[in-house]
Amino acid sequence: GSAVGTRAMTGSIPVGAILLGSKVLVVAGFAGNTTAALIIGDGSDTDRYNTSTIDIFTTAAAGVESGAPSGNKLITTANAPTLTVTTTSDFTSVSAGSITVSIYYLETA
């Protein structure tokens, strides 16, 4: 019944990494609702890895700008990024959609 769906990404961002940005490929737009917006968080801060909502309702195979990371770019606690998709009504009405999310960072010693 909620308008929001979340999913933890596989892998993690390591301690000491410096965030550079992220890229979202919308392989197939999220169908079955009238909108779908994505934010990329770190499990505590829902939009840590981007500063704007990302439209994933429309297919964009070349990618969608996700904005700069918000806040401090130094990672002090390793974390698995969390993807949050918000639709206009019931998230379970989403019947299709496929995205690829890449997060870019420098790993420091």
C-alpha cells in the first residue's frame, strides 16, 4: 500500500572512500504507475549519493544525471547503498522497470 519501495545494492562502499558521483541507466522505464523517482542513500541518509530525484519512469539508456553526492564525501562507515523508488500511489502497481546504478568513488589507503 505504500508509494515507496527500497532495495539494498550488492557490494559496499569502503571506509575511507571519497565519493565522486553516480550514474543511473534506465534500461526500461518503470511502468504501471504515473511516475517513478529514485534516490540513492547509504542506509542512514536516504539521498547521500545524489542531490536530486532521478526520473526512472522514462527509459534512458544513455543515463540520467543524478547530481553530486550530498554532505561529506568521505565515507567513514562502510555501507551497502540503498535505492529508494517513490511512485505517485501504490508501489505494488509498478509492473515493469529495470535500472543499473553505478556509484563512483576513489578508494584511499
